[in-house]
Amino acid sequence: MAAEVTVVGGGLAGLVAAIGCAEAGVTVTLHEAHGTLGGRARATQVPYVAHTGPHVFYADGPHWTWLRERKLIPPLGRPPLLTAARLSTFRFNGKLGRRAPAGLLRMIVERGRSAPVDQDFHSWASARYGATAAVAAANAISVATYDANTGRLSAAFVWGLFHRVFAPKPPAVRWVVGGWQAVIDRLVERAEQLGVRIELRSRVTQVNNQPTIVATELSSARALFGDNSLTWTSGDCVLLDVAVPRSGRDMFLVFDLDEGGFHECYSLQDGTVAPEGEALFQLDLPRRPGEANADAHRRLERLAELAVPEWRSRATWRRAGTARDRTGALDLPGQTWRDRPAIDRGDGVFLAGDMVAAPGMRGEISINSAVRAAHGALRLLGKEPVGNDPFSQKPSRPRSGAI
């Protein structure tokens, strides 16, 4: 068998898989159906650099180790701590404030408690912390699920995400200057240095007889394989990016305990994403089942009015969007990440992306599954992978300071 691997898809997972294979000395060809690389990790062009969804990393898992070991992490941005603390709040009972249900604070403290896989989060949390706190916690963590009814998901799944986001010190969150696009740029540069052949506007319609890693959305993989079993639960949300002249009235972070929305400033920790003197924000809100996009956007705009007062009249730039079944994997009661579509599909074909059988959340799943897929393809070729299998690594406590 020739030492050659085909990668289908040039997003985060595809680039990681291509690098993982090329590091071992095999020939890699990456096919991307669009004219640019990056997939959902792409950002808008300057002067307003906004992302489709998340724009931070968590530095407590094997995905971060993989990037750090290869020096693929751009410089980190850090918001002024006192300013960020002063401008971070909850939305609860229709108002912004510091107060949250007592049960929610107990959940944050009791991170050592385990939650069951086979019970929904709302039922489990209500019995221990009260229904009000259970609803608030589910809405608070909707930033990681983009689901309007996060309480219906597996208690173990939601509990794990809750303590990733609301973690004690040291905080795991990392803002990279330039956001995910800066990471994509470094991945592309590394792939090219390793000799990966990148074919843009190249749509693959069938899998050949050499090791192939399909790093696309599940819907595209389903069509490519003709396999209707390649499905999983994902989120559905609306998005709003808005830039305004900088003001001390505007919030840095808002966790919406009422409706599951989330608001965050891009520019306080990274001045490169907006013009001098302006602030750039992103807000998201889960869309309710059967709700029209226009109605969901109106609810999101009401949250924006609380977080960025008078934003409509102040806006220098804005962008609205939607994200449906494009927000990572969600596990229902009785499910874990191991139950998602398998990475190894047999016959030399591997699957990578954010809704397959790999640990983490969203982009972390993409990175971890891509590394595992690359290891599998290399072993078929009799090649030894470079680095550790991410599935064998335990989450680590993030180091403080720049990386």
C-alpha cells in the first residue's frame, strides 16, 4: 500500500488530520469543496473580525496540548481583570445583576459530585438544587450547547460542561489574538510546510482505495457514504455581532439565566478585532422548537439592549446569522461521546469532526477526533504517529500565564 492519505474537508478537523499524517512522512492530499480553508472556524475580514459561534479555547485538554506542542497557538489576549469582573453579570428575572439562585452557586462549588448518564439534567438537578436553579444552570450552560432545552440532555453531559465553563481558579478559558482564524492560518502554514497538497474547490464524490479521512459536517459525510446512520443531536441558535463606540456602560460577559442567551465582548482582550475606539460583541440565543428565526432574533435583540444599551443607534457594524445542526454534539440521556458515530468506519475510512465519537466540546471534538483518525490511517500504512493519542490523555489543570 502506498504511503498516501486523502483528507476530505479543509476545516479545523481536516487541517489537524492532514498535519498529523504529514508529520509521519506520508503524502497527504487535502480536498476542500470551497475556495477557502477553515470551515466554520473562519472569521470575517478586518476591520471587524467576527466568528460564526465560539471564539475561545479551553486550555485543559489534549486538544490544547496538541496545538501547544506544535507551537500553533497565537499570542494570547487577556482582558483587564478588574474591568472584566466589573462588567460580567447574569440576566435573571429579566434584569442584569450579580445575584443568581443559591442552588446555582452550590452547583459551582460542588464540582466533585457525579451526575448520571441515563437521567436528564433537569430532573436530576431539580431534585438536588431546586427547579429554579436547575433551569438557571441549564440556561447558563446553553453557551456550550446552543440548545433551548439543555435540561433535557444527559445529566452527566451537562454537568461536565457546566464545570468546564464555571470552573474554579485557574480559569481554563484562553482568548487567542485574532481568534480561531489566527489558529487556522497557523494550521494552514504548518500543513504547507509539511508538503500537504491542498486542492481548493475540489469536491470528492467517492472514497478511493487508500486511507481516507472524511472531515466534513455529518450531513456531507452521510451523503458521501450513503449512510443514514451518520446523524447526531446538535444545537440551533441565532447569532448577532455588533460593533459600537466603546463605552463603560457595555457589558463584557452576560450569562442569560432566563432564556439561555450569551453575550461576550471580543475586543476588550483583543484590540485587533475592531477599529480603535470601538468595541465588538457577539451574542447568541438558542432557537425554540418551531420558533421562526425572526422571532428568535427579536428575543436576542432584547438581550443586546440590556448588554449594550442603545446598540441600534450606536452600531457602526452589525451582522446577524443562524447556526442549526452546526454547533457540536449533544448527548441525550443514556448517551455519551462513545455512542456517537465512530471515527474508524472500516476499510481504511475514518471520520473526524465535532459530532463524532471523541471527548471534548465543539472544536475540541474536531481536534481530538482528527488526531485519532490520523493515527488510525498511519497505522494502516505501517507508520508510527507523532505524539500521543488524545484519548489516552487525562484533562490537565491549565497553567497560568501566557503560552
